[in-house]
Amino acid sequence: MFLPNKLPEKFVETFIQESPMTFARYMELCLYHPEFGYYANAPKIGKKGDYFTAPAVHPVFGAAVAKQILEIWEFMGKPSNFVILEAGAGEGYLALDIINYFSLREIDLSYWILEPFLPNQKRQKQTLKEQVKKIKWFATWEEVPLFIGVFLSNELFDSFPVHLIEKTAEDLQEVYVIFEGHFREVLGGLSRPEILERVLPHANYWPEGYRTEVCLSYRNFLKEIAKHLHKGVIITFDYGYSRADFYHPDRQQGTLICFREHQVLENPYLFPGKCDLTAHVDFTALKEIGESFGLYPVGFTTQAAFLVGLGVEKLLEEIGRTGPRDIEALKLLLLPQGLGMSHWVFVQARNMPLPLALSGFKLSNRLGIL
Ligand SMILES: C[S@@+](CC[C@H](N)C(=O)[O-])C[C@H]1O[C@@H](n2cnc3c(N)ncnc32)[C@H](O)[C@@H]1O
């Protein structure tokens, strides 16, 4: 039994009406409810927010991504209709740093942002006020035209709702959430057969009581990418694991966590709509589902290896940021105790001549573990 902090009346009604709901639906309401969801209320990222992301740490992250994008653009023969579509742009820092790096190199490429939440779009427009005329914003996939170029996201897939499952003495069960003044969990049969397909054969080795997550929303999103990206590359930054690592018997409590004011909370029922709820990404799932839509895996490596492969230290000089604070920020991006080893980059290609030799994978490419 979990007692949440005070909830708006209408939100309470929704939880009551929908009970019992899968945990995925609970998470969807907490993050995506159009009025009370966490993302609908333009959460801040960085010191004043609930968590940091790489673009909020330092502009050199965006400069490195921009350098990688330019290499892809050159590889494609510098098409004039090349577009970068970033989904879930948060504060807009990554877009700003990428566009600034292009300007430094006197290159002008089209930048689009897919952001479903209008308050977030507004925040992005503030960050990008000098570039606002150059950028196109879209709230839904339906509005996005067919394009060639790069689809980009940072820490997006980890926010997709996940089904929560538990191994019992008899079989695999799913966690359902009931609201009756407080939240309560009950176990029941799996709501979708794909859940079992995702975790076999790993589930055979789990001990009783093992809890983990399965994200089924990757499929629709990757399908939309494949439908809209006629030719080009998909760059995904996020924290996560290969499937074997994700569903390792030792990871008995899964990866679900909440972030609130830079604190990690393990109980997802305390602040519905008021804290970020996330699960690590199953990169093997992104690879397999992507392949079924014609997205071919190109590379997988840690954020640290990717940035170093792109010459991140030289990039600091190039963007004129070599002070002690810049070096500290670089350490945060690269070191294992920062974002260097927990965060990964996964690249897929669509309708591109392969192999695609990208500088980001010059130091290491661990695609084989997916
Ligand atoms: C964790 S934040 C990451 C923000 C930013 N990329 C960064 O790294 O700082 C997730 C962002 O994705 C957006 N978002 C959530 N679901 C989305 C979806 N289905 N399509 C596009 N954007 C989405 C949220 O509004 C938010 O801007």
C-alpha cells in the first residue's frame, strides 16, 4: 500500500476509473497525462530540475554530435535537403549546440524538433530564440514530412512506459496497479504475449521474486521513424543494456527508478506526475525491432568511447571552451562515475550503403553484444 502526495481531484478520478491498470498505463498517466503528466508540465533539466542530461552538462556534447552528423552528411554527398530531426528536445540545449557548431563551420542544415508537449516547445523556443526562424517544430508524427538525414534523440526511449513483471513460484506474472485512496499492486496474467517473447529464454534463469520491465512502446516509435526517414541514420543516446545484461539473473529488482530534485526514489507511487519515472533501455530490442522495419544496426558503444572517437578534447578548443570548468564538465561526460559508461550510443541506418564507417565508433564498436 502506497500513499501518494496530494493529487489533483481529476487525476484521482482517472486513476480510480482505470483501476486495475497495467504498470505501463500507470507510468503513461504519470508521464504523459495531457494535464497532470510530468512532461506536460515542462520539467526543468539541469541544476534547477530533477536530473542532468549530457546536453545540460556542456556544449561539447552537442559539438561532437554535430561533427558526427556532418560526417554522415558528407558521406551522403552533402544533399541540400538533409534534415536533422530531434525528438524530445527537453530544454533545447542539444539543438542549440549542434546549430552553433554548424555555424562555426559555416554550414547551414535544416533542424526539426518533434516535441509533443507545447510547454516544452515553448521552453525550447526560449533557448533557441536566435535560431527560432530556422527550426521547425512538430507535435505529432502525422505532421512530420518524409525526410532524409538524421533522426536524433537523447534520453528519450528511457521515458517510454514499461510493463512490470514478476517471477512467482508458478510462472511469470504482470504487476497491475489499483488506486483506492492509496496505490496497491496486484499480480495477474501477462497483458500481452509480446512480453513473454521479449524475456525468453532469460526468464528461465530468474529466481523467484525477480522483477523487471518490458517496454513495448519501442515498436510503434521505431515504426514511425522508419516511415518518415526515407534515407539516413538514427542516433540514439540513452542509458541501458544489451538484453542479456538487462535480464541478467542478478538484476533482481529491474531498472525502474524515479528522479526528483536530483534524488533517486525507488517507490514510483509517491509523486505521480511530479517526478520523472524511467527504465533503462533494452538496446537489443531496439536493434531487433529496428531490423524488422529496415533499420540496420551500425554501431553501439559507450558515450565516452563515442566522444573520444570524435576527438572531444580538440572540439573543446574548437568551440573555445578550455577553462577549468570545461575540463570538469568533460570529465562528467567521459568518466564511469559520470555519464561516460552508463550512457550508450546506438546507431542504425536506413537505405544507406553499408558498411558505414563513423568516427564515433573508431575506438570501439560493441554491436556484437546486442
Ligand atoms: C528525459 S527528457 C530528455 C530531454 C533532452 N533530450 C535532454 O537530453 O536533455 C525527454 C523529452 O522527451 C519528450 N518526449 C517524451 N515522449 C516523447 C515522444 N513520444 N516523442 C517525442 N518526444 C517525447 C519530453 O517532453 C522531453 O522533452
